[in-house]
Amino acid sequence: MSSEPKYSVISVEDEDADFETFELENEHTPQDSHSKRRTFLLTATLFSFALLLVLTTTGFVAHTNKSHDGGEEAPTRRVTPTFLFCYGDSLTSGQASIAPPDKSPGPYPYSVYLEWELNYLIDPESSLAIRHKQAPPTVVHHLGIPGWTAENMLNNLNEEHKGLCSVVYRTPVSLLIILVGKNDIHRLTPSDDASKASVILSQITELHKAALECSMDDEKKDFAKGKLHTLALGIPGSLFQDHVPVAAKVAAEVNSGLKSFAESFPGGKMHYIDFPIPYVNGVGGDGDGSWNEDGVHMTKKGYNRLAKQLAPKVKDILDGMDSD
């Protein structure tokens, strides 16, 4: 019998949005409601992947106008879908809580909300396309692996189900958003010093360089070959950083280094955005309920808010890519 993990498709309806996503759940993952669930989520079935590839080469009608006699006029414009992929750890998978049992663990991936926000910014009428299960101007998928560090990701670049290069090879991604570093920071101890920042920074920048190199490989045969850009999100604050000063210092130095690295990256193909939701105190975060009581993960509201804050900045990056 094969030991390969099996996946099943589960329809997920988000109460805050008028569209469906699909969850690919590892059947070997314990389904105990009180345990951590390690799930890998994608927002399309194999059929929608095939449809997306067709649309990316042909474009699709965004919307049509009605003529005065009631007939349909020619389409106002045609849109080629832009494909984004969010890659990272449990903050990308959307884990909301690991305990207590009366709290929902999610997941609430910010990619779902980001797709909605981006499409509304690009064209408010695109929300109609989403409701009717038509391809929107921007499609955002994700893969988050709880517990993984930048080193784990580097050591598994070509792993079939989780590897970063595997994602680049099999999807027509134009912008790859990488959020990593939280787990690296949480492995520090009070006796560590700020020199650890250079190690973590090097691993994260190597991830971005590897993704861009993989986008040039012959294995990537779709239209996006060689057109990939990457976006690094800064390491967010946490309760651990509040209590371990060296951890907060290392995180700040890594973020500063990522920003400088992106600004000087050849061809402008790497970008950086500070994590937009500050972490304050342990319970309730900055007072609006964005952060979970565990001091590490966000709440459903927090992930939604993260997407809202990121969307305008991501749109600016996409606009710049279009003008290249």
C-alpha cells in the first residue's frame, strides 16, 4: 500500500464572503477537534486549475453593458487573471488557536480575504464574477505548513507536496508572497545574541532567490516562466518577543535586512512589506481582537484585517509589474 498522503476535497463556506473555497485535507491528520490540524488549503479544484490556465492565455470578459434596447453591448474590457500564491507557516495556513477547546482553531487563511479585497480594489464589479463562480481578475491560493522555519523550507524546496519550487513549477504564479520567521524567532533563547539575525536573514533571502531561480527552470512550462516576483512580509511581533528582548531585536534586524535586500534586488523582482498588524500585549492584541490569546496566532478577524491592510500595497506591486 502506498504511503503517500491522500487528500480529500471539502467545500468550505466562509460566513464573511460570498464565495466558496476548497480545502485539501490530509487524511492522515488527526481529526480530534482539540488537536492541531495540519491542513493544506487551495482555493480551487483541479478543474478550476485547468480553467485558470485557459483563461490566462485567452483572457476573459470582465463584464458587459446593456444597450438601451435591452441587448448586450460588446464587453467593456477583457482581463487576464493574475495569479498570486501565499507561502509560509501557520500564519499563512490561518491557524487561529491551539487551545482552549471552546475556541475555533480555524483555519482562516488570509489569502481568501486577500483575493476578495484585491478584486474589489481592481474592479468592484468583479465581486459579481466571484459570486457566480466565474474567474475573477486576481486569484490567490496558499500553502501554510505549521511549525516550519525558513531552514525547513530551504531543505524541502523540491518536496512534492510542500516544496516552494514545487509550488512555482505547478502554478502560473506571478507574485509569490512569503511569510516566514515567526518559528525561527521562537526557537531563540534568552542566552542567544543578535548575531542570530544574520542566519535567519540569509535563510529567508535564499528562499526568495531559490523561488526566482525555479521560475526560470525548464520544469516551469506555463506562461509565467521567468515573470515571477516575490514579496517578503515582515516577521510580526508576539508575546514571546515581549518577554525575550533578544528575540524582538533579532526580528527587527531581520525585517530591516529584508527591506534593504528587496530594495537592492536586481530587476526589482523582490519586494518587502512590514507586517501591518502590530502585536501589543498578550490578550486581545492591539485592543480590536486581532491577536489570539496564545500570543502567536491571529484571530479570524485578525486575518481578515491583515488582508485588508495588505491589499492596497499588493495592488501597487501588481500595477508596477504590469508596467514593466
